[in-house]
Amino acid sequence: MARPRLAVGDKATERKRAANRAWTGEAMHDAAYRAKWNAWRKEHARQLRSGPETWARHILPLIRDRAKRAGVAFSITPDDVVVPERCPVFGMPFVFASGPHDFSPSVDRRRPALGYVPGNVVVISRRANAIKYNVETSAEVQAVADWMRGEGL
């Protein structure tokens, strides 16, 4: 059975078509939308590269959205996210780059079940945070285990 064709000029139909274009990515072909997206992307990258204070303020809305989707608690402020000069696990300095980097800072929940609440978050490298899920060498696991022991976890 063929799908019925939508009538041209019907307001409801036009709204459906506009929503479908946005959903399928066809809106990216619109020059105004593309310019707005590129401007946001450049500003986002600049803020992430600018340093620890700006990084912490800029990353919190992203973490809040992730916590909301996952259904975990979120009540931290930029003051709760203390970014040290070096990764506490590997001792390497953090890299504030626009894209993902092994030594980019990453907010970790010390006890995941508690959520993103004051006292339960720590900034470690992206690599250290990923090791919990993608282990490559036993030395990496040992470094994370030693750090966790030192934190009393």
C-alpha cells in the first residue's frame, strides 16, 4: 500500500516537512542555519581551549544534559569542578584542545551511583576516565588503581 501524498500548501503539512528536514539533516543545506552552526562550533572550540576556568564553566551544561538523559543527580557548580594543573592519575599536564585528546580534562564521578554532586566529582584526564571502559595495558589499570587507592575509593 502506497503512502498518501501530502497536500501542498497545508500548514500542518508544511510544519511536518520542516520538522522532517531538520531531523534528517536537510536543514544543514540552508546557508543561514549552516552559518549559525559554524559560529557556535567555533565559539565552543575557543572556550574549551581557553583554560581551566572557562573550560569548567563551559562543560557544566553539557554534563547537566548528559546527567539528565542518564537520570543521575546533578547539583555541581563551576566552583565544585577544580581543574588541577596535571592529571592526578598519570601526572601529565592537561591539554585544552578543541577536539578530543587523551589528556583533555574530563569530569569523573568518584562514586557513579551518587551522580554529579559536590564532593563526588574530580577532574582527571580523558584517557584515565576511558580506561575504566576500554583497558589496553595493565600499566594503565595499575595507575588508575593506585590513584583510586590513594583517594580512599
